[in-house]
Amino acid sequence: MADSILVQLLRAATDRESEMINDLAVRAGLFRRCRCGHTNVPDAGRCESCYTRVLPDCLPRTAPAIGLAAIRRYLTQLDDDDSFVAGCREGRCGEHALAAVETVLAGAVSRGYSTRWSVIADEIVALVDERALADGNPELPPTATA
């Protein structure tokens, strides 16, 4: 019922009011905002607009993904996200990233989402995190990821 009320509010709102309602809905967890700016339902795995993963606010959540995110930060300080993706393809970022990178690149082509290096790098970390959770790695508390 709350979703139908929210939809009615959005239909009746002006553009400015609609922005405010969307922002509040995102904060309340009724919607999730993608990196492209599109607002999606909370259980959407992929954005309805750009087809990339709708990333959780607390990503990364597992040790393999946290380690990979640290490698990404280090490599992007020296260069850009393209050096991170190249490092993943060459196996310099660990076995988890090596296993994920080709899947992500193939997904970018087949789903038609952005092939910007930053999007690809986000997708690699997200896939490593998703696979680590599926493999039984524990989800670490948010304070451990800071």
C-alpha cells in the first residue's frame, strides 16, 4: 500500500516536489539510486536505465572485495581505473578479480551498459563481493570497511 501511495504522490507532484519525494524515498529505503542517477525499486539488481548493478551503500562487504577495493584505490592514485581493470585482466589484482573481470566485460557488451572504466571497476568489485558472499565469506560490519 505504501508503494501505491508513493506512486500517487509522485504523479501529483511538480518536478521540484518529485525530486524531494524521490530523495526522501531513497533515504527511507523505498527506492535505491543508481550511479547514473536513476531511481530504482529497492530489490532491483540492475538499473532500469543503464543496466549496471544497483550497488548497495555498504559495498564492499567481504574481505576479498575490501582487499580488491584497496588495490583499486592504490592503482587509481597512480593512474586511473583503466590501470585497475588492466591489472585485473593480467592477474595482478588476485584470483577473485581475474575470475570476475571477463564476466563483467562480457556483461557490458551483452547488456549494453557503460564501458567507462569507473563503471567496469565498480562492477568488478561488486561481482567479487557477490561471489564471496555466495562462497560463504562472512559479511563484515560497516565499520570494518571504512
